[in-house]
Amino acid sequence: MHNSEYVVEMRGIDKIYSNGIAANQGVDFLVKKGEIHALMGENGAGKSTLMKMLFGMEQPTHGEIFINGEKVALTSPTVAIAHGIGMVHQHFMLVPSLTVAENVVLGMEPKKGKLFVDFSKAIALTEEYSKKFNLEVDPNAKVMDIPVGMKQKVEILKALVRGAKILILDEPTAVLTTQETVELFRELIHLKEQGYTIIFISHKLKEIKEITDRMTILRGGRSMGVYNTADTSEQEISRLMVGRDVILTVQKEQALPTEPVLQVRDLEFTNDWNRKMLNKVSFTVRKGEILGIAGVEGNGQRELVDILYNFAKPDAGSVTVGGKPTLGLHQDKLRDMGISLIPEDRMIYGIADSASIEENVISDRFDEKKFNKGPLFNMRAIHAESERLVEEYQVLCKSPQQQVKMLSGGNIQKVVVAREFSSDPVLIIADQPTRGIDVGATEFIRKKLVELSRAGAAVLLVSADLNEVIELSDSLVVFHGGEIVAYFEDTRKMDEMEMGEYMLGLKRQSPEEVRRVVHEK
């Protein structure tokens, strides 16, 4: 035991994944009993990784963890729960077909005899805890029938019933309405008053200022320090979160955009929770330019990409490429129009993982003349093409016949990119093109995007990596709350501090300034 004023002490934490990505480097995270402590940072700063280690879902590569002054090895969530740590994930872990009470006691049911669960006891337990903690829920309701704010309460109760004294809440307000958020904050303060400790992961400044006592800010996997919330201005927090160290500089000539290629007009989209995710979004991407979209995750970028790829239908608005409407067209039709797609989730949408590299690289052009001799494939031409692409795109593999799933993340991404970039695209929609891949592959992909745009492709780049979006884009729009709140015609003249303020909703440009991104003659 070492004496400590902290209930949670994570010291010198490194987390390095097998692909060499360092998610956390030398992080110290210290939380006092009975405080609400914010863990802040933009997407990919390492917040979730750090908390997964505290909840036993992942193991640190180096470093030590003390709970209540005692050194612990949190080898699994079960061990973490035994040490009084509970976690409410962003995506709730509830069983929809069971009742609230059944979910609360799941896995620890009070038994009557050996065979069946004592439901009356489960209900009594749920009622007792929901009264004690002001977390009003209906124990008999089925989870699938209750609103999302109540599901969250059930998750919190589940943790408390299991004896949690330290609660980790991961982006708890992401899916809540304003009223539900107000209610959640009341409940958290009530818990704090009863001596519970709460770790609150978020990047919403307003909420952090409102509810937390202290905060630890992460940037690029390292801690930027611990601050008293009351003494730190929103601008200061924004600078610590967003201020970047220029790691890469992309060499590129000045863009000389010509005619419009992708035209998005007045897109509106409301999600399943009745939250308006896109509100009259309009912009144009022109031939020969890279237009970047920056913004904190959850501000409409994901929905925009889904609509452009036709994974989702907008409530209103139009999308055209080269003057032709694209909404509702199948992905094959989009490809025929010269639209290339680099999806964020390469494993789901980007590749057929059990097929070979060769099959993946040319899957979009099997029907081209040069690969077909009547009813038969021209295998020699196919082999030659895939070998050329594997070489040109520096895919590290034994041969183009190797199964894609045997490759590293960076090399899988190169396979996707080789296919998408080599088909002479008119428009490239790149969604998080370098997320979670190594430095070499990242640099290569960024260089290719610049090359293609300079050769005349229009590129729309959506990336949560600020460094990437600022360095690669020629022009940039910022999304906040489902709207475009800023447009920068020339990223070289842009002030990053100011950009952080637009991203975090502290500032917005006038409607006229924003409209310029439409480029209507």
C-alpha cells in the first residue's frame, strides 16, 4: 500500500498496439475521491484506450495502476468491478428483450433455489437503488421500449448495484436530448454528494465547464496536464486539445480548381433518435481541389458520408456529380460515374477479407474488355494489373494471391486505395483514409491524394485527424451541430486557434461567408 489522496492513480501508462500505433505515451491520470473529473481530448487522443485499461478491457504495455492506494492488475472487467470500478459505454450493453430489472441484475441474479431467477427480488433491488440514487426507472419495462436517457440510467444502476464507487462515463451525452442531459447532470451531482467518484469523457466544452471539478487533457496520446475546471477558460481548453504539433508537411502546389464536380445542396437528415444531424448543408467540390471537412465527431460528418455513399437517405436536399443526381444510386452505379470511395471501416465496406489481394484490387473492373476474352477472364492481364498495383502502391505481401485478411491494417488500406485510386476517378470521397494505420502507409496515401487531385480529380476529405485535414486540404469547411459554421478558402491562411473555436461551437461565420463554399456562378 502507498498512501495516497487519489482513488485512481494511473502512472506512466503506455499502450502500444501490435501494429506499432502508440495510443497512450507516458500518461499519468490521477483522480480524487468524490470529484467529477473530465478526461478530454479530440478524437483519437487516447481517451477511450486509457479508460479501457482502467476497466480491465485492455492491458497497458507499461505503467502502474493503483486503486485506493493499492497496486492492482486489472486483467478483466470482472476484476475492475471487484475493485469498485464501473463503466457506462457509449454503446449501451443492455439486452433489449429483457426488462429493466432483469438487465440490472444480469449475471448476478438473486436465485430462488437453483433453477430460476427471483424476479420479485430483482425488482425490489432495482427499486431500492433507483430511489436511493434518484435514478427513476420502471423496473418492469422492456429495455427495447424505453427512451435512450432511461437506458443510460439502467446502465448506471447496473454498475452501482455491482458495488461501483468509481464510475467511468464515456461521452454520456452523445445520444441524449437537452432535457435528458440536464437530468443526467442532476443525478451525477447527487452521486458525487454521496461520495462517488465520476470520470467523465467528453469533448463538449460547455458540459465540462458546467459539471466537472478538474480535468485531464490528452492530445495525441500524451497528457497535456491536469487543470481546475473553474480556473481554465474555454479558449485555453480548446488550445490544449486542438493546438497541434505539425508532424507532417505535405508538399503540394497551389490548387487551381476549375469546374464544379460534387454539388451538395440543402441536405437535411434526422436520425433514429429524432435528432437533426444535418441542417441545410450545401457545398461544392471542384475539379483539382481537396475540400476538407473538419469537426469534432458526432456533428453530422458521418451522416453526410453515409448519404453520399447511399447507405442512408436524406429527408431533403440534392446531390449531383457532374450535374447528374446520385442520391439512391447503387454503389456500382456510383463507380461507373467515376466516384471512388475510401470508407472509414475498411473491413466492412472496403474489402472482401477472405478473397485475395488480386481479387480485391480489381474487383471493380472485372467486366472491363482487357480482362475478358469472351466468356473467360484474361488471367494474364489480371495478374499483370494486380502485380503492377501491388508494386505501385507498395503493398507488403508474399504475392497478389495472398488473402487480404493476412495483411497488416496499413497494407489492407493500401489495397483499398490501390483499387479506388487507379480507376481514373472523377471524384474521391476519402473518409478517415489513414485512421489506425502506420506512419509509412499514412504518408503514402496522403501523397497519392494530392497527386490525384493535382491531376484533376475532385477530392472530399473527411477526417477526424486535424493535422491531416489542415495539411492536405486546399479549402476547408467546419461542421458543428449538423451545419457548416465556417469556410476557409485557403487553408494556408488559416488560424488554427480560431478553427478550434469554430469546431467547439464557440464561434461561427456569417451565413454569407459560409455560402461562398457553394461557388455558384
